[in-house]
Amino acid sequence: MNNNLVSIITPLYNAERFVGQTIESVLAQTYPHWEMIVVNDGSKDNGPDIVRSYTEKDPRIKLLDQPNGGCASARNHGLKEAQGRYYCFLDSDDYWDPTFLEEQISFLEQHDAAIVTCSVRRVDEEGKEILQPQIVPERMNYYDILKSCNLPCLATMIDASKLHDIRFHEELHNLRDDYALWLSLMRQTDYAYGNQKILANYRLSANQVTGNKRKVIIPQFMVNYKVEKLGFCRSLYYLGHWAWNGYKKYRK
């Protein structure tokens, strides 16, 4: 483990339109000690070729290939290759402000924390800001995450030296696997800390803008019930909080 290194893990599947901007946002970081592990999850477009052109220019960028297995599988593949102390998960259509890494490492050290996140802009496919920014709470515990998962994947940094069993739940078939990871990590620490500053850009599709959460209602409940073993009534209780908070989060 390299104590100064940030391992950035990016699953790639048919994202040729956006992955260049994602990589450029990493190259623009004011903090230079990073590796970017892009895992090609069986893409059928030119995305891997775009990434490969960057690997030839900067050895900090690595491209791994695997048959299509979903984003959880791709992230776990990247985790196995990661050499850094700090982990970030940046999807291939999202991007960071130039000071993201520098400010989040400083924020993490300031709080002596295992998990930190930051506020995010919500942008459309053209990069135009839509909705209101998602401003994260200053501090969250395990039960707060059950009610509203304010740990956006693209904005969250973890200190792997303070946590164990860092893996995404592939058995969830890419529905709420990130939520399940955050819950498992929150069981290992008292609090995650939220930087109120907006440092990341989350790209929303048209369906996401409408706040359509129907397809993840059952997976959300099953993480609470089957993975976290909260019992039927408590699982419903936290599902209700999540649904209400999700509605508020996606109002214009």
C-alpha cells in the first residue's frame, strides 16, 4: 500500500461519449499522486480505444479488460489491482473539479476519518447544471445512511488503511450494491464526514431527472432485510425514510 497514492476505480461500459471528459478531469487534479484504474466491462463501442490512447500518454492510467459482468464486478476487479491507501469510485460519465483530490484528502486528515464525501452538482448529458446541487450533511452515521444514502459514489473517498472487506456485492446485480458497500463500511466507523463544498459533477439521464426510483425500491428493501438483517418492520421503516428523502433530493 502506497500511503500517498489515491486509487481511482472507473468501470467502463459503452461510455465513449463521456469517458474522455472523465479522464481529463483526473488529469487536471492539483494532487498528482494517483492511479486511475479503468475496467472495461465488455464495452461494444470505442470507449476502450479512447482510454487506451490516454494510457499511452500517462502511465498513471491503466486499462483492464473483463467480460461483461456489471459495474460491481468491474469495481471489484479494480479493487484487486489498487495500490493506494485511498480509494475513489468515479464512473465513466461523471467528472471532478480540479481540486477534488487535494481538498478531500485534506478534509479526511482534518477529521481523522475513514470515509469522507462532498457536495455535488447535478448536470445533464451536455454538462449543463440541472436541479439544485446535492449538499451533503456535515456528519453521518450508519442509521443516517439507512434513511438517506448521502454518500455519492463519485464524491466519496475512503481510507483503506482504516477499513476492511472493501468489496461491492455482485450478487445484488448492480442494484444498490454501492448502498450495501457503504453500510458495511459504516459498521466499521462512527461517522462519515461531508464536505459542504461542491467538488464533483454527477451526470443525470432523463429518467433520473424525473426521480423514477421504482426499479430500486425492492432492491433497497432487500439490502435492509437480507444483507443488513434489520427485520421486516425496521426494513420498511428505513425504506419509507429513503423514499421520502429521495423524492426531496430530486425535486427541482
